[in-house]
Amino acid sequence: MLTFKKKDKSWREPCILCEREKQHGIHILDSFLCKECEREIIHLEPENPAYEEKVKKLRKLKGQTLLS
């Protein structure tokens, strides 16, 4: 769900990982990944337990593809 802030007229979207509404980030398929989560994923080592948690959440993207 998109949120429109009337005061500063900026769009915000919920991040697929942290689920907080943010303004800056990237779109992957139909999902939004905030800049902070993107940066965190890039710097995480695969041995870090948080890495596996992020990967599990990103797997949601796989189910969103629509074949036509």
C-alpha cells in the first residue's frame, strides 16, 4: 500500500524486509526494498545469521512472479 504524505508530498512504500514505510529504495518485481535494507544485505556476510533471515524474506519475491 502506498502512503501519500500531504505535508511534503512524498510517496512512501512498505519495505519487503523491514516492513516500515520508506521513501528511498529500489523496486524488485512488484516489491519495494528500502535503501537501508539494501545496504545491510550488501554488507552482510553469508555466515551471519541475519543473512539467512533476509534471504528467507526475499524468497517472497519468487512467489510474486506471474507467468503469462
